[in-house]
Amino acid sequence: MPGAAGDLSDLTWNFSQVFGDRPGEGVEIADADIISAVEFSHDGEHLATGDKGGRVVLFERNQDPQGNDAEYRFFTEFQSHEPEFDYLKSLEIEEKINQIKWLKRRNSSHFLLTTNDKTIKLWKVSNRRVRAETAAASTGPAGAPKVPSAATLEWRTESRSKRSFANAHAYHINSVSVNCDDETFLSADDLRVNLWNLSVNDASFNIVDIKPENMEELTEVITSASFHPTQCNVFMYSSSKGAVKLSDMRAAALCDQHSKVFFEDQAADPANRSFFSEIISSISDVKFSHDGQYFFARDYLTIKVWDVRNEKAPVNTFNVHEHLRPKLCDLYENDCIFDKFEACWSGDDKQLMSGSYHNLFNVFDRESGDEICLEASRDNIQGPTHRLNAVNIMPGSAQRFERDQIYVDDMDYNMKIMHAAWHPGRDILALAATNNLYLYRR
């Protein structure tokens, strides 16, 4: 359904599709097949996923007027990154795709950035004609040379690496963001944010550096960074202390002195202060709204929405994992407390969505404060599926949960939705749950 989303109480999310193998009893999911990144293109006509095996899979929306316009089909797949080894540091570099970012489409080709821990690559995906020469029958005298003619056999989708942006990060890259000028992008690791030009791959500019002279004095790290959607000189980055800092590149070449800082001290309330206070306040994802007036900060327990004009307090706070507060000790022991959940805006900026454990995901309405909690499940699907094949579900309501129906002792913490994307113009959600890609619509 195109257009803005409505009141949550009047709309029901329906299970549309799922891509991936059905997990069976005693069948272990290959680590390389676990999805680690999900991103819609700017027009929503294509969807990209990346996995821990370094593969990128692209899907395209069904254009058949007789079919389901919310249905996606396999488009192409390519190997973006390979495992490497840093011999100077004796360090293995995983091929896992950390993030995918689409560039705005200007011609028939698609361009997108993919990154693992150390290297960012610019990919071009296009359709090209594959031709073959066929010998034409000679109509001249005997012995005359035959003139070959070219015949088009088929269209083939080709993925080609155009540039590789490497050797600029000493620590793991956690985020990439393309600027609205379509010429530059930033990449962030634990201690630095670098600015790149898309046409120059052998040089970058360091615009944020929080590395202390003595590493023993290190108190916080950068966890995420993002450009403003309409102002090419403005960007923000978040920290493990729960702060989001807004910077303007016009003020100085090195943006160590931020323009604004957005911070709400959760530990100020003695009731919330604990051994885990600093861990759960670390921000895992920040994104501007499409109009650039707001941004959200996703920490372990909540999503906070801030107005860029007001540093005093967030305008909305949504509790995603408040029911897990009594289980923080257990979550620390099994390392789940360090999970980095993403979130996303709806196309009209009125709603937000973020995932949780047990394949649950939450949708929040900013105006009414309503929320729904749904489970991504394929229990009603009969028969096996293949990794690149989709299973279509007849329209029906997704399983809905109320807060008092969530039993934390019975939750499966290995089933989690950490990566998700919302179609920019339609009510379509793409959710990555382990090795499965779920699509919901309404």
C-alpha cells in the first residue's frame, strides 16, 4: 500500500514472503549464511542483503501489474569480500558484510557500497548484452569469404568492483554513510571517522579522531555515524557512553569540537543504576529522519527520538527491551548484552521499527505512542525451501504479542532480528532473522 502509514490500531501487518532455508531439527545453520546487513534502494525497487560469508544478494520488486506489487524476486548475487590475513598484525580479517549503502540511481546501472571490518568496495551492477558471432552463408561466387554477423543471445546481469577503499582504518569499520552530495561518504571505526570521495580510493580525510595519546585513558568509542540527509556539511556520530554528537564540517577540518551533544544520563536515576548501566547505554545505531529534523538513537533497552534543535531531552522514548532488565546478568554471561540492534524509520517518519529476541520485532507510532510486537515466523509454511527461493504466504495477520505475553524465561536468545529496513515509500518491512529474510506488508 503506497503512501503514509496510518494508525497502528487500524492496520495489520501481513506476512508476505520469506527467503532462506527452513531450519530443521538437528540441522545447524552455517555461520556464513547468517544475514548481517539489509538495505532498500532509494526508490525501494531493489533490496540488498549481505551475510557473514561476504556475499551480497540483490532482489527486485515485482513489476508485473497482474502480480503482487509487494513481492520481491531474486535479481543477482555476487561475492563482495573474501577472508584476509593481516601479516603485520597477525590478525584475521573476516569477510562478513557489516553494512550496505545504495547510491542514488542516475542511469540503468546500480551502484552500492559494501564494507567488512577493513575494506569498503564500490560495486556496479548492470545488465549487458551478450553477443556471439555466427557465420553468415555466402551469396557470392564459390570460395568468396563469408562475412560473420553478430547475434544477440541474451541479457546478463554483471557485478563489477569499481573501486576499493582500504588501509584507512586501524580498527573495525562499524558504519558507512553516503552524503547527499552523491560525491562523498564517511566511514567510522571505534576511534576515527574518515571522509572519502567516491572517485578517489587512495586518500581519505580524517574528520573525527578521539584516540587519546595514552590508550589507558580511553573512556569511550565511536559506535555509529551518519550524514544529514539534506545538509552535506552536517553529520553525527554516537558513542559507547550513550551520547550523540552533531558536527559541522564548515567549522573546522577536524571536527573534534562538536556543535551539539545529545545525551540523557540513564544512570542519574538510582533505580536504574547498576553494573550494566554503561553497557546498556551504548548506542548501536543512529539515523536521521528523512526530513532531517529528527534522529533516533538505539541503545540496548530503548529507542530515543531527538529533535536536532533541542539538546535537553528526547521527544520520544520507546522501551524495546525493558522486560529484559531483570535478566541483564544472564544476558551478560551469554554475551547477548553486547548485541547491536538496528532500527529504521518509516517512509513518512511517523513510525519506527526495531527487532528483538525470539524473532520478535516492534513497531512504534511517534504521534500516538502506540506499539505492536510481532513475531517473524514461518510455522505455517509447508515443505522445504531453497536459500535463494521465496515462499509466498497468503495474506493473514502476523502473530501479535502484548507485553504481558512475553515470557523472558522461555525466549530463544539465539533467534534475533538485529538488521531490518523499511521501504522508503511503501509499508513493507524487510527483516533479517539468522539466515532468513522475512518481508511483511500491510
